[in-house]
Amino acid sequence: MSENLSPADFIGVCGDGIISFGSGQPDLPPPKEVYKILPNYSDFKYGLIQGNANLREVLAKQYPSSTPDSFVVTNGASEALDLTLRVISAKAGKGKNKVLLPKPYYYSYPHMIKFAGMEPVFTELIDGRIDFDDFKEKIKECSAVIINSPSNPTGRVESIKTLKQIEKITEELGVYVLSDEVYKDLIYTRENYLIKGPRVVTINSFSKTYAMCGFRVGYLWSRDQELVDEVIKIKTHTSMNTNILGQEMAYEAATKVPRSFIDNQLKIWEARRDMIYEGLVNLGLDLWKPEGAFYVLPKIKNPKDFVMEMFKKHKVITYPGEWFGAPDRVRFSYALDIENIEEGLRRVKKYLDEHGN
Amino acid sequence: MSENLSPADFIGVCGDGIISFGSGQPDLPPPKEVYKILPNYSDFKYGLIQGNANLREVLAKQYPSSTPDSFVVTNGASEALDLTLRVISAKAGKGKNKVLLPKPYYYSYPHMIKFAGMEPVFTELIDGRIDFDDFKEKIKECSAVIINSPSNPTGRVESIKTLKQIEKITEELGVYVLSDEVYKDLIYTRENYLIKGPRVVTINSFSKTYAMCGFRVGYLWSRDQELVDEVIKIKTHTSMNTNILGQEMAYEAATKVPRSFIDNQLKIWEARRDMIYEGLVNLGLDLWKPEGAFYVLPKIKNPKDFVMEMFKKHKVITYPGEWFGAPDRVRFSYALDIENIEEGLRRVKKYLDEHGN
């Protein structure tokens, strides 16, 4: 493993005695319903580039004033974001190629923006939340903004007031809003608030809500039909349909799994949230209390040394905050059971006892 | 359906009485072995971005002097091409952003090249084959070339002499070769010749050999480890792992399916090739005899009118040659059974009887 760690060094890595606070994926299995179709499955041909019709019909019932035409099913939320940024970049041209990012951010965002030929501009969060005064100045020079509430890595949920302010100013300025709401079903404090507007692109997936990360089924939804059509045009050439079987499994999740599954999951996440939050506070660390998603982002002295030594000596995977634009912090995903969280906390304590904090 | 047809109008389209010479996908099902793992499948977590280790180990046995590290499993050959072009574009910078394309070409190539921020340069095929005199002049101004032998849409296989000339000049010039060999197991005239070299990126998939189009499992292989690593870096952010279940199905195909499956498929394709080739020749059309893949590309008067009327009046899907850089031709995929090919030919005859040729 090189000194310059990257997410690819950790994603999918597991092994004896390793406790991973790394990858952001549920440890509990998907609902059994998604596997029920497998024994009799026999399709194999290309599907529609835009996504299976039955899945888009179900999604259209979940979003207000939408139709199946305004969705594109993608290889996870990642591809939805990538395709949207590529479309916006092509439309914006070289003149106005900036994308606003609240910081700390999900580590892929700046990379995706650059891969699409655009440039990230940052607005620093205050206490893990958007500083609208700074936001409203910086948004003027941008053609798009990525909002991620609940947030990976902060665990924070933006206030509805802020989200409405963002809706208003972006509509006035004609700026695209990429609203990455993959944690919308994992909020401890209130119902999700769906950001709306003529240039809003809502991005979501089946990965977090239904623990289906490995199957890579995400989607985007927008009232901007021209943008949706441009996304389909790119996807036709760059990946074609999303895996047809993954889509059928997602359809089963969306139609057969009772709401109680999601409610029960949320209770489990909340107990883990309490455990890790209080555990790290008791170790003397400075961190925000998560309101959604399953991450904490404590301040740690010499975070890169911490990440490296925790992995090599204590077999604990954590992610350096610098990947997320938070170089004085470390990200812990708490997507593992209470016993493992407790054991992980004991190992963190060992490190802190030795190195201080 | 608009006057400006695009592939997205047809892919995945089917219906009563429609005969589709459109989409390039096998009509016969995958080997039964690929479905056998489904009833007991239970994984769900993120996989390695580079691709499942077991699948890459099997692939490494199929390619000379390769290791599992030199492969990336992708969402079909499409994503492999897209990621490779994005890497080459970033490395080449703005100075040398041209990619050479033999013409006629697979319709996605020019789009992919442009989406990656590069510019296609064309070398006209002579009688469906590369004109090396023209090739060797034009390659000088390019940072990459896409070779597709056997070719979609021409059905032609390049001579080994030409392929060796291409190996030599591209190695001398340091030009990347993207060798799209997805039809390597569908050659009627000889064994496939694997293009080799330090800057060759071989692209392949399970879609054609094993009829697994809808599952979207492709891969790339290169001896240029730096390029492979850059591909992984982009994929980490733009789509993450390829669907884990699709990869396991591909692993079953690669390990459990006997060679006789592929040999038998080839016999079926060859009988169909003979049927459609002779049928169209007998209708007085001018076309190349396919040596591989499953396409014919006859010359047709007013090709766009032909495609539109064949679809609307005769319920036959064909693709206009202009998508492939062959505006005086029409592409027929013969991935359908003999009876349907015969019926399709009867309908083409009706059109030609009415409109002449």
C-alpha cells in the first residue's frame, strides 16, 4: 500500500480481524425479496438505455409531477452524477465551467467535476452546514452546484430554510442543482426534504436504502427533459443499459419490500450512531453529531498517521479527512454491528492513549 | 419517432410482428451454466473497482504474459472504451487530441471520442479493409487509433499482415491502440489474431461470445500498467465496481462452459451469414461477404427512406449506414433465426420491387 492512499486501496478489502470503518456501505443484507426472482430469471438481451420501463414507472410514483420519461437508471448514483456533469460541461462550454461544492464533500465530487472538464469552487461549511452568505456569492460564478443532504462525510442534514434559499437563488440564476439524496431514507431528525426546481437533478440509488451497493443501481430524475435526453444520449455510447438483472432486483425492492424494513433499518443505524458518537466524545474527540447517513468526521491530530497506523498496527480501516476536503479530520463509517463498533473504539482508545489527542 | 433517428430509438425495442435486423445482440440465450449460480446467490457489498479477483484470474490465463492486475472489468466494452479514451485524453492534453478511426466505424466511436474531449480523424476503408498507405500517414497526427476486427458494421476481418503493420508503426510512434475484439470468437475464416504491443489496450466482453449483452460485463487488458491504474482511478469515481452478480455469471461462463458451445454458435452464425449474404446478393444488392461478427452493410438507394419505410410499413428494423459513416449503405444485423431472416428478406424484396434499387 502506497503512502498516497486512495479509496481504491480499501474498497472491497476485507480480511481476518480487520474492522472497517472505511467503505460507506450497509453491512446488513438487502431485504430477502430482492433475491426471490433469481431462481427463475432468464432474460439476457440489451435493455432500454434509459432503464427498464417497470422500474421507471414505479419511481415516477415516488416523485411529484414526474413521468417515467424523466428518469434515467444508471450504474449507481456515481454514473448518474458523472453523466449529468458531462452534459452540463458540454452545455456550459469553456466560459462557465465552475461547479460549487460545499466542503467537506464526498471524495468523488471534485474528481468527477474535473473528469468532466469542469473546475470545483468550494464553499466552507460552518459547523457542518452550508453558510448561505458565502454560498450566494460563490454560486454566481458557477453553472452548477452539488448538494448532498444528508451528507457523506459530515452526517449533517441541511435545514429546510437553507434548502429553500438554495432553490430560490439557483432558479433565479439558472444554475443546475445536482441533489445527491442517496441517504434520504437514513435521516434521524426529520423527513427528507426533496429539493425542487426546473434545473434540479435529483440523484438517488438503491445502494443505501436497500443495501444493494454491489449491484450498482442508481438513477437520476429531472424536470429538465432536455438534460435527461442528453444524459441518455451519452449513456447510449458510454455504457448502454444498466445491468438488467440488477434493475429487476431494484424493482422488487421498490414494490415488494414493506416500509417497515426501512424503519427497522433506521432504528439500527440510530443505535449505532449513538454508540459511536458517544464513544468518540468520551475519548475526548471533537465531532458533529450525525443527523443522517452513517458517518462521523472527528478532528484528529496528524490524521494521515492515524489512518496509516490504525490500519497497519490495529487493523482498523478509516479514511483520511483530506479525501473529503477536511485535512484535520478522519472519516469513520459506522456501517458495522455494535460489537465491532465497540471493538473498534477500544482500538482507537489504544492509539490515543499512546499518541495523545 | 423523430426524423433524426438515433440508436436509443431502437435498442430494446421489440413487438408483435417486428423483424429486427437492428440491435447487434445474439438472439440465442446464454449457456445455461451462467444461470446456475442464481438460486443460491447472496452477496451484496461493493466489489473491487478493478473487478472480481476470480474473474480477472481466469482472464489472465487467456491472454499471454498477463496478470490479473492488468485487467479492469467494466460495464460492457462500452465503458472500457470510454474510460480508456478519457485517460488518453487527459494524458495527451490539448496538443495531440486526435484519434484515428477506420470508416465505416461502430456508431459509438466518434461520439465516445468527442465526449472524451478528443477529435476523430478518419481513414476510409477500401473494400471494407484498412488502407495502410492512408493509415500510416494519418496515424502520425493521432495519439490513438481504434481497431475493430472483426468489424461492426462491415463484418470484415483485417489481414494479419495489416495488423502486424499496425503493431509496428504504432509502437514506433508511441500511439495507443484500442483494439475492440468483442467479436473475436465469431470469425468464419481463421482464428483471431490478438494485436499486441506496449501501448495496446485490448477490449473485450461477454456480450457476444456468451450472449450476455444485458448483463453488461466487459473488460480491458493492457501491458501499460500506468494506463490500467488511471482507468481504475476514473472508474472509482464514475461508476465504482461493475455489477457483482454479472461478474459472477461471467466467471461461470469463462470456467464452466465448454468450447463446443462457442463452436456450435459459430456454425449457427455461419449458416445465417450464408443465408443473408446470398439472399441480398440475389436481390441485386452490392455488399461485402462477412468474415466475422454478424452484420452486413449493403449499398441501398436512399438509405434513410429505406430504413424509415421498412420500419413503418414493413415492420423491419435496420440501421441507417450514416450512423456508421457509410451514408450510402444500411446495416443489417443477422442475429435472428433463419425463418425470420427469410421473412425479413421477403419484406426487403417487396420494398425493392416497389422502389427499385
